[in-house]
Amino acid sequence: TTAKYYIHSGRCIHRDINDQLFKDERVRNGELSYEEIEDLREEAEEETFKEVFYTEKGRVVYGGGGIAPDIELDQTRITNFGVELRRKNAFFNYSVDYMIEHEQEVELDFTTYDKLIEDFLDYSKGLDIEFTDAEVDSSLSWIANELAYNIISKKFGVIEGYKVLIREDAQLQEALGLFDRFATLEEMFSYAEELKLAKKE
């Protein structure tokens, strides 16, 4: 899309730095070096962050840079073992084979079990994927979830599969937990401010 979206105060939620850069004729004509363009980009970003806007509830937000989260969390990273499983399409291919023999047994509440995970790990060895017991232990929950996601997706479609996949999404689960902990958005924003202050100290 080429559309732009704005909050009620007039703040664009997009990172518009490139638009600003291309207003400069020297950039459009290719007259500047990469370093010169990067200097212009930094200047443009500094300018946009000086613009102050207010949400409907009176919170201060700044221009530029898109939407910044009130609470920042690190996303869970997969291990090298996990990367190799994905690179060789182990989950996808194993779940295709599994469904040939077990499709009738798979219901929406399907969960993985020890024997299935053992079979999957044996299958992975056949793909020349090397791993240690420690690597399996640290990835066990993720492996179980990935298998369930692939199997359920094949029987019931991607939407049902995503309902399984999001169980391992640490950012989403933390966000959902906030709605359980706080009755109002004001309480949630106060909590976010406390976290920001604690981080500065």
C-alpha cells in the first residue's frame, strides 16, 4: 500500500524518512554518496523526533520512527539447532509423512507426545542434522509446538495452526497477560511508565 495512516492528533504512524530524503533533488539525481545520504537521513530523523503530538488521552508521542512500544520485550530466538531444523524443512516434511498414517487421529486439540517427538528427532538425524541432548532439552517446548502447528495446519488450515503457533510467541503472551493484570488502559500505561523509569535508573 502507498496509503499513510495517522492518529487523531495528526501524527503519521509510518517512518517517513525516505519520503523526506527524496524531496532533496541531489538524492533523486544520484549526486550524493552513500555516506552523504546517511548523514541526511540522520538529520531528517532528528528533525522528525522533535515534533510533539498527543494521543486522545493526552499522552505525549513524538513524530518519526513509526510506533514505538510502551513495553519492550526481547523476542525469543531459536537456537542453531532450530535454525537447522527449519533450513532442512524438517517440521513440514515430517508432518506430511505423519498425516499420511495418522490424519484420522488428529483433532483440533491435538498435542504432541513423547513418542512423536522421539520419532521426529530420529527423522531429523536422517537429514544429517546433528544435535546434543542439551540442545534438545533447551528447545523441547518449541519443537513440540512447531510439530503441533504443522500437523494441525495440514488438517484444519493455517488459521487453526496459528492459534497453536502463538503459544510460543513471548511478546504476544506477555501482552495478553497485561490485559489480565490491569483493569484499565490507564493502569497499563502507568505500569509502562514505571518500567521506563526503572530502566533509566
